[in-house]
Amino acid sequence: MRHLKRTAKLGRTSTHRNAMLANLVCSLIKHKRVTTTLAKAKAARSVAEKNRHLGQARHDAIAPAGCRASACAWFHGAIDEGRTPEMAAKRDVLRILFEDIAPAFKERNGGYTRIVKMEQRQGDAAQKAILEWVDYTAPAPEAEEAAPGTEAEKPETAAKAPAAKTPEPAKESPAKQAETKALMQAGPR
């Protein structure tokens, strides 16, 4: 009996499962939303929320010294020198986690992710789901102040710029329309 065995096996070995969940959470941090199966979304939710807590601990006054290293451990050693593009990408994920996502959820006490169920996948009928951050709004870029004596461009003037006209699709000639109609009525050959 599997009493008190909470880990979702997902049909994988432990190392494969941990690598898959780390990649899934990396994608969630980068893209703010991922589409996957319901079972994988439920397993990745706890990993994502634990990493969000590590990101928040870094900003608290009583932050543990190794919170960034602990988050790196989830993402398989992204703290290295970054000799490969994969390591550089994982370091970018850590930057997003610590500088963007953790401060955005500073006032929230839990439930940082949402799972939205979708239709079943065609082929194996697996239940699909969307895993996304709750109430996440990207931080607004800081506006640069204009130098003294110069005037900054106002956003209203950019909005008044004429929009580029899109060409309208050409209409078919009456002869072409009649030919198409005749082909439709004739049916398959």
C-alpha cells in the first residue's frame, strides 16, 4: 500500500522526473504560463511555489544565506560560470525569479500558481492543463527622466501617428465566382 507516499511518479525515474519538473518550472518562470498535462502541472506547482518562497526569502530581512544556491540546486547547477548557453539561460531564469516574480508576490501569503483544466489531448486522451502565475503583472519599466532643458516625447504624440493602411483582399471576378460555385455543386470526382 502507498500510504503517505505523496510523490507523483509520472512514469519516470526520480532523476528524469526531477529534470522534467525543473525544466517545466524554468519554462513557467520564463513564459509566465505553460500548457502541459494535468498530472505534470500538479507536480510542478509545488516545485514552482517552493522556488518562489526561496526568491521571497532573499528579499526578507532574515534571509537565509544560501537561498539563491538552493534555488540553483532545483535548476541543476545554474550557479556555475555559465560556459554553455544552457547555463546562461538558467541564470537568466534565476534573475527573473529573484528580481521580478518574488517581489510581485510579496504581499501574497500563498497560492501563487493556478491550474486551469483544458480539453483532453487527442491521441492518448490525457487531460491537458495550463499552469500559470496568479495575479502576475510584469513590472513597469522605469521611465527615464528627460535631461534639463529638453522635452521628453509625450506618449500622446506617438498615439496620433497615422496607422499604416492594410491592403484589402481583392474580390473575385463574377466569372471566377461562378466557376467556384459550379465546382462546389459538382462535388468530388
